Amino acid sequence: MNKHKIQEILHRPYLRYGLILLAGLFLGWLIFSGSPSGGDVTSPVGHHDHDHGEDSSVWTCSMHPQIRMEEPGDCPICGMDLIPLQTNGSGDISVDPDAIQLSVEAAALANVQTTIVSKQNPVKEVQLYGTIQVDERLSQSQTSHVSGRIERLYVSFTGESVRRGQPIATIYSPELLNAQQELIEAVKMKDLQPALLQAVREKMRLWKLTDEQIARIEQSGEVSPLINVTATTSGVVMAKKVNQGDYVNTGTVLFDVANLSQVWALFDAYESDLPFLKVGDRLEYTLQSLPGKTFSGKISFINPILDPSTRTAKVRVETANPRMELKPEMYANAFIRAPLKQYNNEIVVPKSAILWTGKRSIVYVKQPDTETPAFLLREIEVGPSLGDAYVVLSGLNEGDEIVTNGTFTIDASAQLAGKRSMMNDEVGRAVMGHEGHTMNGSTPATTAPATGYEGHNMQAAASGSEHAMLAVQGLCEMCKDRIEKAAKSVIGVNTASWNLNTKQLHLDFDPAKTSVDAVSKAIAKAGHDTDKYKADKATYDALPSCCKYRD
């Protein structure tokens, strides 16, 4: 029964055709794959090997970019298939092996721009914000000199202009009426009691009556309970304190009048900007209400006390206002350029060129004399900020061409290539070549070096070097980089690590090439005191403000 069914299935036409098709495909594969030469179908083996030799690729792991192999295979860490990293098809052998090389097209797509750095006399640009205020020295209160009732106000609203000597109010005063009657009686008795007459006149003067008014009362013999209060200054009424019909006492303020022929521009300066401002500096500012016009003046005062809530100090600029264009409470934006004479003839780079890693500041320098663009990472030490630029204290030379746009793109390429970048200071590389392969053709994973002081001691024992500790003064991470860099610059120093908390520098060095004394001299020369040597004053004064460790 089963045999009969099998024969019936085999006699079906679509099954026979399928078997014939499979047999034909298998026969063709045997013929062409076994052929030593395939004409146009495949390239000769020798030719293929030659091309591979000229166009050698570097293979890496997409998960572990520090792995770099000359041949394809598996990642020795995770076992993933290696991928080609870079093909050296340009033939440019002058490119540094640590450089990041981009094609002209790739650099154009990434909008990479470079600038040749030069030494300059840096100028700090400070932006300040403030308002126009009344000059307090030209502001006066108009008061009543007698007690009584306000019969009439000649100034009725805030903002009205007044002139000096202009009547501003009329006051009914019974006290004044009595004083005038005393004056008339004293005139009658001036021959008998001249001192009494002088006393009454002085009393009238204290009430701000002029000598002409007093003489008129003496001559006419007429008295009046009304007295005019006149303005003691010219200006604008800033505040109206009374109304008609109010009773006032001697000394009651009627109006506040300010002379606006000269005003103050008061700006808020943050404490970080105060070192770059000083009395006498010329400052230019603009107003939102008067676009296109620029006003200028000299700084006349800097408040020595900071506002505890805003952490700012008031900076005052006096400005003449003959046309009355400047009105109190107008918003003002100031711009000042302060030369940093202590950093003259230093290299200045744009802010966009610097990548920050917390402890390090790096730039990418274009390698000269290469057919295709190539860029090398360079660590620098930066000084004060100039707004859109920074002063560079060390790490660059005049004439270096640095990347000012597209820096992140180049650094990302460095990270993918397993080279030094802002995230990887020292990148371990797998050993390439036949020496790095094991017996079965695989490549062992690289072993991380020992870390900590135990690792230093192990390395020191293996190399025959000595370990020493040295007390070095400093305050911040910039100090740490400067101290370690100065120590490592001494020939014979293997490692140098400075602890910010303990102020101790741990050294591993070759005693046949250098000594602790030589390292101590090099660090003092860089501006940091040690327990053996002290930095000279000029070098110490040139340090950034955050590095000033002396009291």
C-alpha cells in the first residue's frame, strides 16, 4: 500500500519538473565554482591578492573600537564580526598614525572650518545691563518753611517742569501773620531797641522771606497771612506729596524735584566681571528706546558692596543730558572692552574651537603638508575668557591651524576609530600582525594595566625605577594638570600623579636619569611651591586667579 502511494506521488508532473530544476542548479554550481579561471565572472586569485595587499583595511569592532586588526575575524572581547574601519587608499604616508583623516568631501559635508592662530593683545569684552536713574546730587525736596494751610498749588501733577524761583504753592499761616505784626512794632521801637528789630528780621529770614519782602512789609506797614513757597531748583517734579487744602507743618515735603540735565546710568556687574572694570574706564551704552544712538561716559563709581540677592555691584556712569533724551528707568545695554595687559602677546583662539572634558581642554590641529585633511588632538591650557574667545597659556604655537567649526564631528570620528579623543585620553590598542595571533588564529584581548599606587609600585619594581612623594602647593584641576605636566617633562620620570586633597605628588622615576630634586625644580619653575623650592613671584603672578594658593 505504501509503495503504491510513493509511485503515485513520483509520477506527478510538477514534482518531476522541480527535481530536474534542482539538479540543473547543482550541476552549474559544480562547474563554475571549481573552474580555476572564470573569465569575466571572477578575478584571478593572484590579482585579487595583489589588490588586497595595496588596499589594506583596518578591521575593528563596532562595540569595542579600541580593537584594531589587519584581517577580518571575530572581536576577541565580545565575539562579534569585525568591520572595516578605514581604507588607506590615498597613498599619503605622511599622515600621523594618531591623526583623524577625512576626505575633502567628508570635511565639506561636516562643514569643517579651520583658522591659523596668532599672538594678540587680548581684550576682555564685558556686557552690562542697567537703567537710567536720576543724579541724586541734583535732586531736591521742596518743603514748607511755615506751618499752615495750602491755599493754592501752582504745580498740580508729577512730571511738570519748574524753574528756580518759581512759586509752587501759597500757604495761609497765622504764625507768619503774628511775625509780621511783631516786625512792624519793632520798627517803631528801632531807636530804643535796635536789637529787637534785628531779631525779628532774622526770624523772618529763617522762614525764607527775602530781604526785599521784609523791607516791603516795614515800609508799607501792611501784613498778610499768605506766603508763597518758591522752587529752590530747576527740574522735573518726580513726586507730588500734597494737595490743595492740606494742612502742613514746618518741614513738610511738598514736591520732589530732580534736575535731569545730567543723569546716571547704573549697571549691574557680576563679581566675575569686576576685575576687568575700574573707575575712569570709558563705557559705551545703547538704549532700547533710542535705537541707533550710542552714548558714552566714564565710570565714576563702583559700589564696593555686592547685592546679596543678585551677586552684583552697581557701576555708575555720569552722562550729560542737554536734550532731555535720557529719561529715568530707561533700559540700557553697555559694552566695555578691557585690555588684559598681563596677557599681552598671547595666543587667542575662538571659543568654538575648544572641547571641554572637565579636567582637560582640547583642540584639533590640522596636520600640514598632507594630501587629504588630517587632524591631531592637542591638549591646551586656557586662561581668561574673552567672551567669544579664550587666551591660550600653553599647548599651541603661533601659526598652528586649528579646527574652529566641526570639532565635535572630528572628535566623534576619533572615538569610532579608537584613537585619543575628548572621552578617551589613553586608548589601548590590540596588537596587530602575526605576533598578536594565537595558535588557532584568534587574537587575545588586551590586558588593562594595573591602576592605583599598587600598580605604580608593580611597574616600578619591574622597570627598576623608584617611587617618591613630594609636597606641592595648588588649588584646582588646572593646577593638577600643570604640576603633572611639569613633572613628566623631566627626562626619566615615568609617572606623576598629584592629589588635590593631600597636596602630595606621587612619582615613579629612573634614578639613573633624574632625581626628586630636579623634578622639584621643574615644578617650581612652572609656578607651584614645593617642600624644596619656591616659585618666583613673576611666574606665580602669571597664574590664573583660580590657581593663586598663597595667602
